[in-house]
Amino acid sequence: MNSSQNADATTGPQAETYSYRASLLGAPFTFRLTDAGLAFEAGRRAGLIPYQAIARVRLSFKPSSMQSRRYQAEIWAADAPKLTIYSSSWKSMMIQERQDQAYSAFLAALHRRLAVAGSAAQFERGSVPFLYWLGFAAFTAVTLGLALLIVRALQVNAKGGAIFIAAFLALFLWQGGNFLRRNKPGTYRPDAPPADLLP
């Protein structure tokens, strides 16, 4: 989706529809907000989920090898398949295009619909707590290990090695810290979705 399309998608009817391609060969996923509920379509699979039937919504930050700033929304409902919405879409074998404005506009509209409907859904943000804290422990261990390697390198006067490790540590802290910051587990209200998970 180009920039003009993204801008138009922030208001009006286009904010009520969102499409993305999860894989290059698969059918695109299309979601529409209707008065009756959330309609979805992917190839031959299609359905309509009443807003009151939505039991849980989770927003998270899910970077991938082809798109470092990818966001994800997961929706669970009774008697319906789990729905996953990504903020990027495959355009070619080498390009996964960001659709930040259209994604944020659609999810903001979905949350407004749920709030108006008086939804009893649980609204979650970030990773599953167990996986988050497991990742946090691994992140801390790697950080301490790299810091120790820098100290050892300086002790033996291997300044080049120390600089290389320090550069790697800085990159690791930036990327890993950003992932952990955005994916910290928590809950939110449908009338106040987390801004750091809506690009």
C-alpha cells in the first residue's frame, strides 16, 4: 500500500477494511468491520464474528527477518478460528511492505467498535508472560556475558576485540531492549489501546 493509500485509510470507510498477505503464495487476508461484527476472508475461508463473541485481543511487536518493524494483533472468539493481523504484507519475494497507517487505523476502529458494544473481552499487550520472562532472563545473561568478555579483552590489551564486542553489545541492547520494552506483558482498556503497539 503506498503512502497516499495509507493516509486515506486513517479516516472514512477505508479505516473499516484492512488487507494483508501473510505469505507470497497464499491468498490475502481481508478484514471488514460491519454493524454485525468482524468479517474476515482468506481464500475459501470466510466468516463473521459478532463483537460480543470476541473473548480476547492481544497486541504485540513481532519483527521478522524481512521486516524489522512488524506488529501483530491476535483475536480469539468463541466458535471461530483464531485471527492474526500483521502490519506488513508480502509484495514480492524480497519485499515485505509496511502498512503502518492502515493497520493502526483499522485496529483503532476495531477497538472503538468493541468499546461501543460493551465488549467483555480481555485486552492484552505484549508477549505471553512465561515466554517474556524467559526471554528477559536470556537477554540479561547474554548481556552480562558480553560485558564480561569486554572486560577480559581489555585485561589482555585486546582493544580491537573489545571494541568489536562492545559494538555488538550496543546493537544487541538496542534491538533486544526495544523488543522487550514493547512486548512487556500487561492489559489495557479498549478505549485506550497502547500507542507503542500501534505504529
